Amino acid sequence: MKKYIFLTLIMVGLVFACEESLNVQNPNSLTPDSFFQTEQQAISSVNAIYAGLQANNLYNREYFFLHDLLSDDNQSGGGQLETARAQILLHTFDATNKLTNDVWRGWFRIVLRANFAIQSLPGAEGISDALKSRLIAEAHFMRAWAYFELVSLWGGVPIYTEPSTTPGGEPRATEDAVYTMIFADLDIAEQDLPLKSEYSASDMGRATKGAAQALKGKIHMFRGDYADARTELNKVVASNEYSLVDRWLDNFEAENENNSESILEVQFSLNHGTGGAWNGDGTGTAEITFRSQEYSATAWRNVIPSFAFINAFEAGDPRFGYSFWEIGEFYNNGTTELVAEDIQGNNPAISWQKYSWLYKEPSDNSRSDINFRVIRYADVLLMLAEAENELDNPGPAVTYLNMTRNRADVAMPNYPTVDYPTGTKDEIFAAIVHERQVEFGSEQIRNRDLRRWRRQGFMTNTVRFPGGDPMADRFQAKHDLMPLPVVELDNNRSLESSDQNPNW
């Protein structure tokens, strides 16, 4: 399912038509009540949910900025980093920050489209019961994913379970209420979604049973529910649907998408669409991503690896060379040497190679079609290592921990090592922290890892975190939750200023 569009523009119009009161009805136009008459229309209603992921305010642009700049993986590439993003990096943002507001709006757009499909698909005509059940399950998965993104950053948020046409808005729900709905959605998804191997090649990228199980596991890890996390993650392993790819960079290039390691993946193509490249509100049909252009050595290079991240690698770890472009290396299929004069901004010696289009393309206008790998099997293995360790099972923990080290083109020595002994629970945890950092740098994982470890009180453990909180130079207590967007407080009649998160 490399392209999501099909009838997405029509679907977007139908969704937003739900919010408008019209005095004149065109008998020849599609309406929410008349749309679901064919199988293709039903499929398009769900494709429209996925299409929202490709918008500027999510995986096209702002989503990766938000998570990567909230972590210690990155630093500014120079003065070209715009103000809203620099505020995230420096933790000087407030409730008016455009980037955080955009990401909030992007995920609630996913919720809106999912609700429209969930409400309308049961009455769809011209479609088999099996396909209808699968499509409804996909919509439930997408809603759960969106709400996890929201609750993990903002805490309790308004819960919408149908495409509301009434003015105002819903009140702020508790975190527990949001998680209850998320798990209910994921239960439906896990029950009714196919395995990845049961999809045709043209449907790659759709939600799967394994994705629902992995997302459940990730959510339980975020909440510190290690036994439940282990249960869900073990289902993923037992399915035999996934394995580590031999070549680490196969996870970040266009030729090897939806591979055996990929559990959840956002699809992109080189289609600039009717909305153009700047598909800011998710209603255009652009299917490209700006990730390469934003991070690559010869492009805008807004973000570069932090010194803390660079220094985290062990000597001889080949993932260092895979992660970065360095001066003197060759790109553009090995034909063009990277020289300092071609690189703008700070510290030109090193730039991100993950998701960089430069490996095969010399252009500095390097928007790309490289898919985003949201959950990799490597993440499942390292979460299992952590869960087993917290449940006092050091043997399985170290076994899972070493699996990522044993990848064919990584082949690092097994733990324990001189730098990372595994004689105690805390030492194993420190090795897990290290392995997750170097394996998943700038994959929007580190921010949420630091948040959950901080909430669980691990940052004060001098064995687990010898240097203390890696974000201590900028993180304050209020940053545990992002501020509710001021536009939401202004426009949602069910919210009061007192609903704002503490100290914002």
C-alpha cells in the first residue's frame, strides 16, 4: 500500500462535511450517508486515515522534529533551525508553540477520520463481512495509535469516539480513561487484523495483528507494566512473522521497505500530489517526506547528531558508520565525495545518514519516498530484554539484549563487556539503555524512553544512569507533560484554563 490516496480527497471532504451545516443538498454529490456503497469506497475511508500520517504535522515533517528535539540525540545544525523547533530543542517552548500545536492537530485528525470509518463501515454495502471486519479493526488500531501519541505527551486529553457535529468539544479525560479506550481499541485490532504474511504485497503498510500486539507491549512498557508488556511482546516473537534483517541500513532506505524487521511502517512515495510538497493539513495528496532534506548533509541540515549521542558508541561499533555521513565519504551511489564546502551550518564533520536520500541521489532538494519504520523487531527484542530484567529474569534479558548485537553486519561482542557488565539488575539495565540509544538514534524513540524511565524514578540510580538525567541541563518538572495548545483551550468550550498541565 505504497500510496494511500485512492479516493482520499473525497473521503477528507466527507469527513469535514460532517462539521458543516448546509442549507442546499446537491443530489449528485457524495455525502456521508451515500458514500459507502462499494468495496472501494469502504477501503478509501480507511486509506484516508493512513493518509493523515503523511501530512506535514505528522511524519512528513513535524512529528520527527518534536520527538528528536525533545531528546538528547540531536543538536541544532545552525541558524537555519526555525524558532519553533529551536524552542523544542532548548525546552523554552510554551502553549503557543506552533510545532507542538501542529502535532496535536495532526493526531486528532487521525482520530476524526478513524471515528468516521468506525461509525460508517458497519452499514457499508457491497463488501464482504471479512473485509468489513478488517477495515473496522484497522480504524480501531489507528485511533489507539493516535491516542497513545497524545496521552504519552500531554496526559489526559478529550476523548472522541464519533465524528461529532456539535459545537464545543469534549472535556479533558483522565489518563486512565484514555488508556482504557486505547486498550479496548487494540483488543479489537488484535482480534480481527490479519498477520503481516496474510496481506498481499499491494496492502503492505496496513495495520496487522503483530502491530497491535507490539503497540500494546510498547504502551505497557511506557506505563511500567512489565509483566503485561512481556505477554504482548512474546506474542510477536512467537508468531514467527518477524526477524532482524542482516543489513542494518536496510531499515532506512527505499529499496528494502516493509521488510522482515518492520512491524509498523508509514508509507511514502515520490508523488508530490495535488496538495504539493507542503501538505500541511493532511488534505492534499502529497506522499513524500521531508526527513532527508531536513537532516541530510548537503540539504537543509536543520538537525545534526549531538555530541552526547556521538560519544555513546563503543569503539568498533559499525552502527556509528552506518548512522552518520562524515567528510570524505562518498554518496550518490559512491560517485560523489562529501566535502565541507557542500555542508551548511555547524560542525560539518558529521551529519545524519539514517533516512538520508544521499546514498543514491546528489540533489540538495532531497525530499524522499523512504518509509518511516515506526516499530522495528529490534525494538520488540530490546523491550523484552528490559521487561525480563525488571521481572528479575537476567538470563532471558541478556539473551534478548545480545540479539541486536548479533545482527550480521553489526556483530558486536556479546554482553557482558568491559564497559557494560551484566552482573546485577542495574548493570543489565544500563546496558539496555546504551543498546537502545545507539540502535534507535533519531528514530523518535529516545524521548519516550527517557520520559518513562524518569517517571519510574530510574534517573536517580547512579548505576543505571551514572551521569544522572541526560536532559538535566534543560529538563524541568513541567516538561514531563507538554502544555495543552492554547488554541485548544480557547476553542474547546468544555475546557477551562485550570485544565492546563501543571506550571504551564
